[in-house]
Amino acid sequence: MNTSYLTTIRKDLELHIGEKVWLKANRGRRKAMVREGVLESTYPYHFLVRTSDQHSTGCLSISYADLLTQAVELCIGGPEQRLVANFGK
């Protein structure tokens, strides 16, 4: 996998630290996890999203490769705004 794509995604996400994001992770067999959270920080190979819903509070670690392979869709601001989700296309 070309690391320049990962670096580009990371730099784009660094501009949105502290903003609300929506994640949709494909879990197979017609199952998908949808979470709302705040982009907390970025690292060389992954980023963190702080989530809190009525049942639990936690931190999700997502790799940039998951965005490239479209295993995870990321929407910054709201589910209708796909700023980073279609990076792999």
C-alpha cells in the first residue's frame, strides 16, 4: 500500500481534530456498526475517535488503511457530508 495515500489522509484528518464524525464499519453478513463521536487525535498509522452513546463511552482506533479499503466510512460533521469516506475510489 502506498504510504503517500496514508499520509494524505492523515493530514486531511488533522485539520478536523475536535470535530464531530460519523463512522460506519462493515462487520460482515449484512451487519454494520454506526457510531457518532469526536475525532480525538491522529497517529502515523491510525486515528482515535472518542464515542459516547446512551449505553457506553469509549475510544475507537481506526487505521487509515480501513478508509482506503472502504471497510470503514467516515463522515465529518454529519452522515450527509462524506469528506474522507470515498478516499479509496
